[in-house]
Amino acid sequence: MTPNDQLAYYKPELVVIPCGSRKLDHPARAADLYTGSYHRACRTAAEALHPDRLLILSARYGLLDLDDVVEPYDTPHGTKESVTAQLLLEQATLRDIVRLDPVIALGGARHVSLIHSVWPHALTPLTGTHGMGEQMARLVALRNGAVS
């Protein structure tokens, strides 16, 4: 059994999904700000896992609850203005969520790397996919309950 097979057996305490590259052009709730198909697919898959908590990892703001209102931004991960592992750890500590388990990280390599800086044990069901098409197919499988 691989670590990601645990998805079939354990209800996650936390799922962290990526922010979206396509955004509204005005301040909005994080749940509404991101309009791209990849973000929406991640969010739908995350909701199907019925986590105790769902957060968005914003490249600019860090951990966001769905109801947090933020300004739109154009900050990719890895740039000078983007969130760092240290900031992410500070935010998780303030939220008292550092010790949650299981944690599931949906997203690409940079996103998962940041999440692993706080939750090294996080399950990463998109690992091993090759390209956006395979990631989207895996997200559909997660949404439909097929996690192998």
C-alpha cells in the first residue's frame, strides 16, 4: 500500500489546494477569487474528500480560509514577493494546525514543496502525474472516489 492509498481509509483533517492563476479583477472571498479550471478541479476534489478543514495556499498571502477576502495579485510561487516556507510555518502555527494528520496536498511541485515544509507527512495524490492532463484526470478520480 502506498501512502496515497491511505486516502481511501482516512478522513483528512486538512486539505490544502493551490491558488489559481486566473483571478477576478476585484477583491473577493478566496472561495470566489480564483476562476481557473485547475483551481476549481482541485477544490472539487478536495471537497469530495470531506476534510475537516480546507485551505488555499496563495502564492501572495499564504494560507487562506475560503471566506478570507483578498485583493487580486500577480505573484507566482518562487518569486521575491511570494510566500516562503517560514511564513507558511508561522501561519500554520498561529492557526494551531501544524500537528494535523492526515494532511493532503493537491497541486504541483512548488505547492507541494511548500506544504511539505510544514507537513512533511502530507499525502500528495498528484505526485507521479505527467502534465496537466494527467493531473486533471487524477483530480476527477479523487472527486469520484477512485484514489488508487
